[in-house]
Amino acid sequence: MKVLYFCMNVGSAIERICSDKIEILSHFTGIDEIYVFSEQCSRCISNIPEYISRIKPDLIFDEEGLHKYMHFDPIKFGEFPCCKVLMLQCPNTLDTSIYDFVICNFFTARNREFYLPLSPGNIFVNREDPRNKQFVALARLVDTRFSDELQNKIKNRFGIIDLFSCNKEDDKQHVCFNYCGCLTRSEISDVLNLYKYLIVSYDECLSIPLREALLCGCLPIICDRKSYYTYRKTYADDLLRFVGWFEDDDKILHEKWQFLQDKNTQKCLSNIVGAEYMILRFLEIMRSITGYDHKIRDSKCKITYLHNTQSDITLDSGFNWDKISL
């Protein structure tokens, strides 16, 4: 079975969502080769339909409807007999009728064919290190998504806090942040294990920091109402019972942080957003889509990166395939 995967390569958490799913697919039996086509390399290939005809994929994954937004005319998917699957991240107005299946990546109440949780890899774990630092913020996107008004609010409540970026250098001046540099994916886990609390804001890459922090034993503090409604639509009450709120006083925040360190709490979180749960769910979805009894193998299938995609898309989920009990 050949798979063609149109993925994003924006250099942030969204790109990692794609790379995690590609890595998981590569470990499913029945899949012989995955062709990875990134958003950036669409500038290099003008005739995508001809390219698809040459590959003859059995399955096309279209991340976020990129066939419509890349730097070429929209692909007329109806011309190809293969199975088409839309991996939908965010609410939008895409015409989903051209797809055979739609996988909704994190909104649980959107009446989609499949729901797939977005989960970080195994590298996000609570190492139970001494927490010598209090507050930290992580910026996943080009900007921090913290307005000046919100920064002043944070400064008055928590003082000047450390800020790390995760996709590029961001050394501009901030009202309430002490900029500490850019992190790789594995370094994010290291940093979250140093701090007690993570300050999160609106739409920080599909609230990925929320899940990463919880798995690392770092309590997320939601600071504005836009964040609240985003997370409420995303997770309902699954995760929101584990977070702190801006209005909580220091005593309540400490009690919530202690609750987060409880072994039963960590086990519950792993069952909701852990890597193994995501793999099991993806396996179930793939069996429904293809009708093939996919299983897990230790080694990856062949992955062909088109043009410069390999430098943009890195498979670094941290999944321990030889130890995953599936």
C-alpha cells in the first residue's frame, strides 16, 4: 500500500502534528511506502496531478486541505481513484465532499467521521525533578499570542516570567517576559520539568503546550477567556479539571499542582493524551478506512521525501516502538 501525505512544514507544533502521524503510519503493517510532500516543496512541483498519476498512491492524506492552499491550482481529487482522507486541524469552510473520509484531529464535538486525539510523544514525561522555578511561557507561533493587555495582566499577577520560543528566535521586547531562547522538542520536556506552572494563552498551536505540560507535571494556567473557550471546545472537561486559572490564588494553584503530581492523576492523563492512546486510536481508524487488519511493527516502512521535505519534516516523536505494548 502506497501513501501520499500532504503535510505542513511551518516549523512549529503544527508541523510536529504531521510528523507524528507520518511516523505512526510508517509502523503499520500493510503500508509499504509513504511519500511525504511538504507545503514548502509545492513551489518546486507545478504539475501535482501528473506527479500523483506517476506515484499511483492507494491512499492520500491531505493535511488541513493543503491541496487547496499550496502554490498551485487546487487538485481535482475526483480524477484519482485512490482513497482520499482529510486530516482536519482547525474549523474552516473546506468542501469535505471531495474526501472519502475526514479525520478531525482535536475538536470532539464537530460531527466528523473520525476523531483522533493529538498527543505528544514519549519524551514528555514527569521526571519528578525538584521544581526550583515557578512560571514559564512557551511561544509556538511566529508571535507569542500574548497581547500587551494580557502581558500587563500577567505581570501584575505573577511578575516577570521566563519565555521560550519553539520555532525561531524571538528576542523582541515584552512587557512581562524574560526571553530565554529557542528550544528543540526534547528541550521543551526538560524545561517543563524545571517549572511548576506554564502560562498559556489563546490559540497557542491547538493547545499542544497544555498537554505537554500536564504530562510533564507542569500545571497550565489559563489566562484569558478566549483560551478557555478554545480548550472547552477541544477537550470539554477531559483536561480542564487538571488546569489552573488566572483567578486562582497561590494556595489553590499549589493544591492543584500537588494534585497533578499524584500517580493516579498522571495515569489518568496518560490514558487521555498519552502517546500509546494516540497510536491505538490511529490504528483503529486506519483499519476502518482501508479494511486491512493493520498491526504494529518495530521498523518503519520506506519513506520518500519529495524534494527538500526531509530537511523540513523530522520524525522525532520519541515513541519507543520496541516497548509499546499494543
